[in-house]
Amino acid sequence: MKTRILVTVSMVVALAAPAHAQLRDGRENPLSAARDLYASARYDEALAVLNGLQPTTDGGGSDRKSIEQYRSLCLLALGRGAEAESAIAAVVTADPLFMPNETEASPRVRSAFSDVRQRLLPEIATLRYAAAKAAYDRKDYAFAETQFRDLVNLLNDPQMGGRLSDLRTLALGFVDLATATAAAAPPEPKRLEAAPLPTVAAAPVESRTPPHVWTGDEAGVTPPVAVRQEVPRVPPMIASQTRERGLLEVVIDEQGRVTGLTIRISLHPMYDTLLMAAAKDWRYRPAMAGGVPVKFRKTIQISVEKPR
């Protein structure tokens, strides 16, 4: 049976500050602290630090790949193999071409990564093909070309072992189509600079500066409306391990683009990565306050109905 995903939206009234906001006072980066604890063989303490980190994509937090990489190392050192595999799966999903080298990890860890990659790569490749094809269908040819080229690189990975050769042929064909279509697109017309108008002194107007990011508890703001908000399906291999509910916080700018992402309640490390990748492509009619578009923060609840 297919796993169904339900999405509900609620407004953020008050949220804890993201991890990166706590680093501006000069204190040590928590991820660096976890690395030091791991190097000192204090695996339980390192794992506790890692479990408290919130990965973000707005340039300030700890990236999920690094968090899950060190989480997997700690879990393997503690003999918690099943949990370590989930952490490795999150790393592989975020960066399918990543494989730790001999200086980064022991043979045991490299073997664990290799086993997980061997199992997950076909599923990841199929999902990435669907994302690239969706970009092509909505005529985002430059982005689709990049996605299809990345997919071809993934399908050429030695651990694919020639699997999905038909998909590779399709991807190569779409690379050519996207490249040709993007090249044939007419250039954007040049904008003519208008002559400057004479300045006229205006009477002072009382104005109210809006907050940097609006939420749902202020008066006079209209929340954003989803235009495109496709949620990826849960891969069958992790359906039984996925939580029933998760929470994703997004910041939507004045153009209706998602500019900030934070997982507040995780469904599964691997699925979280797929969800955050998909959310970067979501589009909205922006929130409005005082007749002008404004930035807005909201939460999106992801509910997974598991197969019976």
C-alpha cells in the first residue's frame, strides 16, 4: 500500500532561537564540540550534543550531512548498528556521491557506508529523476539541466553496478533537450533607464516599520497562500520507521520564495532530507501587510498515514 502524506499549516507564535543564533556571542560551535568529544572517545556525550542540534539551510546552522555523519560514527562506536544505518542513510540521501575516505573513517565505518549506499542509490536516483523531470515540465530548463547532469553522475557511480541503465539513457536525453531548450530561449529584453525625475519635497508621512519576519499573531497581516507545495513520498524502505507527524518551519520572502528551512520535529533522517530539498522549490503568494508583500514565518505539519 502507498504511504499517504497529509499537510496542515499552522502559524508560529513563539519558537526557540535556532542553533546558529546562539553562536554569535563567540561561544564554541556545538558541532565542533561534538567532534572533539568523539575524538576523545566520549561517544555518549558527543551523541547528546548532536541530538540537540537543529540543521538548517539558511547559511547559519549545522548542515545535516555533518550532523548525521558524526551521529553514525558515535552510534557505531556504541554498537547501535540499526540507528547508525538510519544516520548513514540521511548522509547518503543528502549527498549520494559522498563516501568517507581512509583518513576520515575506519574500515568498519566505510563498510557500513558502502552497504547503505549500495541499497539506497537506486531509490535515490529514481526520486531525483522525478524531481528533475518536474523541473523540466514546468519549463525551468536551466535547473532541470543541472539536475539531470547530477543524476547522470550518480548513475555512473561504481556502486550502481550498471543498474537503472534505462534511466541513465533517459537522463542523458533530457540533458540534451534541456540544454537545447534553454539555449533557444529568447534573451530577456534590456531595461531602459528612465531619465531621473525632478525631486519634489513631500510632506512627512507617519509610517510603521514592519518587523523583519511576520508571524500569525500580529494584526493586519494576511498569511501567504501556497501556489506550489509538493511533498515527496516516503520511500518504501523507511516507511515503517517514519514518525506519523513531523514539523517543518519555513520563512517565505516578499516574492513568495522559501528562504529559510528548519526541521522542528523529525519524521526520519532520510525523509527529512528529501522534504527539505523539495521545500526549496515551493512557491507562495506572499504574505501582505499594509498593502505590501512581507516576509513571513510559518510551520507546516507533515502527517504520514502508514500502510496497514
